[in-house]
Amino acid sequence: MFIVGIDIGKRNHEATIIDQKGSIVGKSFSFANSITGFNRLMETVSRITNNDVVFGMEATGHYWLALYTHLRKRGFAIHVINAIQSEALRAMYIRQQKNDRRDSFIIADVIRFGRFCETSVSPPDLYALRELCRHRFYIVDSVSDIKRKVIFAVLRDNSPYYQAITN
């Protein structure tokens, strides 16, 4: 079994592949947060193994969702963990470097040990509904703000009380 640890970034992700013993297979590599980058990840993984591969990544903002969705559609086992869990493992190492290459290795190691609590990932329909509700709230809030500004502008220009205070 091989484990691919992925450190998620806004534009680029960093991946490290390890075996069951924790040895790094090949070099860590960076790939873009795009379909081209995803294809590069798949090519690199398929050169090492075509089956028995597990992916691990941290839930970082929303940047991990596209990669997660592509991997899920392909039928891969994916473990999404909280960054606090990988931070705890990093603390065990003497040299506590913080860089993307090291982070992707630590994520893979957390998955290899199997001592993690998986982040719950909402089904796509529920996630879409949540985003729609957030967007609706934003629009309602914006409309309320615009109403307040219009009322203030009308009162400012037409109210004798406002003009008496400002003069």
C-alpha cells in the first residue's frame, strides 16, 4: 500500500508518496490546483502503483475541495484531516521544519499511523445548499445596508431636522 500526503495550497499543492514502512517513494512534487495539476498527480501516482493507494490531505479553506472531488469521482480512498493533527506529529520530530514538502510527508505519516480523526465532509447536495444559504444571507445583508444608506441620503437632503443640526 502507498500513501500520498498532500499539502494543500491556493495555487499549488505539494505531494509526497510513502510506502507502508514510511519510506519516501520518489521525490516530493508540486502540482497546480487545476485539472492539469490533477492529471500530473495521477500520472505520477500511476507510475508507482495502479492500485492500493490512499490519499491524505488537510482541510485548508476551500482549496482542497476540487482535488477531493476529482479523487472521490475516481474512486480513491481519501482521508481529510484537521491541521492540528499533523501539527501534533510534527512536534515529535527534533527539527520542526515548516515547509510544504515536510508537511506533505507528515500528512502521509499521520495517515500511515492511522491515528487520526477524519474531518466530516458534507455530501455535495448539502454543501451546495449551505453555499446557497450563505449567498442568500449576504444578499439580504447587502440589501439592508443599501436601504439604510438610501434612507439616510433622503433624510439628509430633505429633512429640516438634519439641516438644522448640520448648520
